[in-house]
Amino acid sequence: MALEDYEFGARRCSRDSICKFIPQYAIKDARFADCCPAISRYNLHAYSGGGRVIMANSLLQGRGEISEEVREIVFRCQLCGACQTSCHIVTELVEPLEIARELKFRCVEEGKENQALSSVRARLVKTNNIFGKKQSDRARWAEGLQAKDAGAEAVETLFFAGCRLSYDESFHPVARKSLQLMLEAGMDVGILGKAETCCGGRLFDMGYRDDFHKLAGTLAKRIRSSGAYRLVTACGCCYGTFRQFFPMAGIDLEGVEVLHVSEVLEELLGEGKVELKKAVPLRVAYHDPCHLGRLGEPYQRWEGQYVKQMGLWVAEPDREVRRGLGGVFDPPRKVISAIEGIRLVEMKRKREHAWCCGAGGGVLEAYPAFAAWTALERMKEVVDEGCDALVTACPWCETTFRMAIGESGGGGPRVMDLVELVAMAT
Ligand code: SF4
Ligand code: SF4
């Protein structure tokens, strides 16, 4: 796809700014009605989903160019998709998220990269991981566990750790416990180990489409040749990459079912293969990671056109409108609720309308202060609900929350991974 492919819809943006807020019917509290971190932080229309659509129209119609100011706005966007989820309540024609992403691609193609992201890209492409660490250390997290080497022998289930769980030692317990629970439940699980690479999702979201295609294409071959019929990840970002970005880029996992560990845990709890023996007396809120929630909705390719019927634009053939409803929302909640002593409360912005943690789209790497501000906005909701802890299901979200809390002096509710919570109960 290219920016031009979204022009038909972009020209029909009604400029109603619905993309700045969660839908009216979902608003529970005026303090938590905004949905877009960028417009909320910078308070200039160009930062909103609709503002980006106007920017795209200007570029497409030759009325503007990618100036320094435009580039700054383009990259200050988490690509969280909240704008599009709200927009699609009123129209399916406009795709502010895809346009925001295409603007990043366009900047990179015109050599107008974000410098911080250019460095991240260089080390990722060189080392196959976002941290620039040694490939030989990729599987250190799994030392001592009895997982099969999926590169050498056939497995039914492939556990994909991803960069954060593989290299950030603070997340090794999450990776190890995820794998252990599946092994103890009798599942035939393997890992790619040193043959695993970054899923490429962050390259795609930082504007490096071609690099993503190369990296993801090679990874897909390794996944397919493992013989696994399902892939499980404990990372929300990896999940969204496999479910959305791979099919968007035409990369086919050939029937390998992609699951988040929360879905597997829900299944294993139901079968009595994981037992929660200990009570955990905590009042917790659950944060829906964007790439597991609304952006975890499977991508459906549509190659049709809109025709006018009775004064309305109608898709031919029919088109599945992306409203973010097909993501993973219930399994994490069910797993949390199954733990004795836990009181799970819902925040005001939840499920497909959840507020972003701040990490996406390269914002964590390029604009850490903006990422931290976004995370602290979310923590206000957690505090408002009187929670002891915020539970999430993506190590990138947790990293951003931790960073933001640390920089603001610490204290307040703790942040933890869903698997960490399960570990406390087993
Ligand atoms: S992007 Fe969608 S919600 Fe935003 S102003 Fe345009 S039509 Fe309205
Ligand atoms: S993707 Fe997220 S940050 Fe970017 S414009 Fe849309 S709502 Fe705002």
C-alpha cells in the first residue's frame, strides 16, 4: 500500500474531530475522554488522527511538503490506533491510523528520517534485535528449561519470546514461567533459540517498511519450517506484528495459529492443567496493550472499491470494517479473575478504547518524555480506581510504565505482567 491508496478516504474526512476522543457512549468520566496521546500532549490539531489526514491530503495534492515541522509531527505518534477505532464508529472510509503510518514510510522514503530511530534501525538490522545485543545471547533466558529446539526437531507449539523478553533480564521470569507452565501442562513446546530474531514490528512502526519485509520474511520461513501449528507469545507487540503486520506485508505463516499466552493460560486453566493454588489479595486494573487489543484484530485484505448508492458510499465487495473488536480482551481478564483474592476493576478507558502506554511507533526510543507523559496519564486512571497494581500483558507497556513511574519519583501502584501474577498464584 502507499499513501495514495488512502486518498479516496482522506478526501472524505469530515473534520469532525471524533478521532480525538473515545466514543460518546463509552465516556464515563470527562477526565478520561481523550483517546489520542499526541493531540492531548501537544494540543495542536495537526497531531490528531484527523490532522494527519489533512497533512496527507496536502502532500497528495501537492499543497505541502515534508518540512522539519511536519516530520516532527509525523513521528510524534504512537500508531496506537485509537483515532481509527473512534473514527470507524462514524465512517469506514477514512483510515487515520494507516495514513499516520504511511506518513512515516513517506518520510523514510524521502530520506527525512527521525535521527534517533535511524540509529535504532541500524542496530536492529545489524544484530536482528532492537537492543543491538549478541545473537548468541538470545536464548539465555531459557537455560535449564527442557524446551525443544524448534530449529532442529518438529514441535507442535512454538514459544516466541521476542526481543524484550529475550534480552531484558527483568523479564526473564515472565518468559521462563510462560514456557514452564506450558511444558508442565504436557504441551509439546519448542523455541527457536538462537535462530529467533526480532519480529520486526518496531521497524514497521518506525517507518522502515523494506527492512521489515526482509527481516519478517526470513523469520516467517523459520517459523514455518519448525512444523509448529501454533505460535505463542507473551509479548503484545509481537502478537500484533504476527496478526496484523505480517498479513499486511503479504507474509504468510501458512496456517500457523498465533496466540497470546493469556489465551493459552485460559485454555489450560479450563482443562485443569494449570492450578492456581495461592490467593493474591490485590485490587488490580488491567491495561489492554494496543497491539494485543484493538490492533491485535486479524488483518483482512480488501481489494475493492466504494460506489455511491442512494447517496451513500458502499463497499463492493463487502468489507470487514476494522473497529478493533477482534483483539484479545477477555482471556487476560479471565485469567486474572480466576486468581483467588484478586479484585479486578475496569478503568474508564478500556478494551478497544484503551489509552496507549506511550511506547509505540518508536516514541519510546525517539521521544521518551512524550512516552513517559502518556504512561503517567494512564497511571492517573489506575490511581483513580484505587488499585494496588496495574497488570498488563506486554513487556513494552510494562517497561514504559516503569520508566515513567521511576522518573516521576516512584511510588503508587506497582506494575506487573499477567504471567508474574499467575506465578504468584501457582
Ligand atoms: S479522521 Fe475520522 S474522526 Fe477524525 S476528523 Fe476525519 S473523519 Fe472525523
Ligand atoms: S495513532 Fe494514536 S497517537 Fe497517532 S494520531 Fe492516532 S490516536 Fe493519536
